[in-house]
Amino acid sequence: MKLCSPSSEPLHVALTSGHMCVIGPDGTDVPKIFIREALARGAVAPDETQTSSVNVQIQARQMAVSEALQAMITGQDKEDFTADGKPNLMRLKSRAGFAVTREEADAIFAELTDKV
């Protein structure tokens, strides 16, 4: 995903894993592992239209839900899932940091489990 620094100065994004990325004002292709932190630090889409801002927010939300679901899958905690094998929305909410609808959780969960 291509993101830009919100000002004329480059935006430095460092992760706790030691990885670092510099996002310039002209736009930089940002690796997936940096997108969440870059958006939190104020990085913006190159095209400042309303649609691209909304798309970036939707993608960031989907990525956060996907990361939370992946953590639940690898965590092997039986309480993370309901009796019918679907993600427990209360557990997902606490991991993602925001409320997630059943439809949203099921769609992303289906994508993740189809890859496995």
C-alpha cells in the first residue's frame, strides 16, 4: 500500500521488532507489517480524496481484525471460539480494541481459514 507523510518531513515508523520504515512526503510503498503503525502515526494515502481516506480506514480496520483473529487461531484457547467454531466476538473485541460485527468477523475468519 502506498502512503505519504502528512507533512513535508519524512515520517519514521519503527516497530518493536526492530524493523524501520521511512515514509516520504511524495509517497512510499509501505510493507504490510508497517501499515497499522504508519496509519496510527498519521500517514495518509497519496490521493487525499474522501474515498481513498475511507478505503485506507477500511483496510486498516480489516487488517486489525485479521491480526486479532490470527492471534486467536494460533493461541489455541478454546474460549476464543464458540461451540460451533466461530470466533467469540467479546474476545475478538478485546483483542482488536473495537467492536466487530458477526458478519465482519465471519468474512475475515473464512478468508483466514481458507488459506490454511
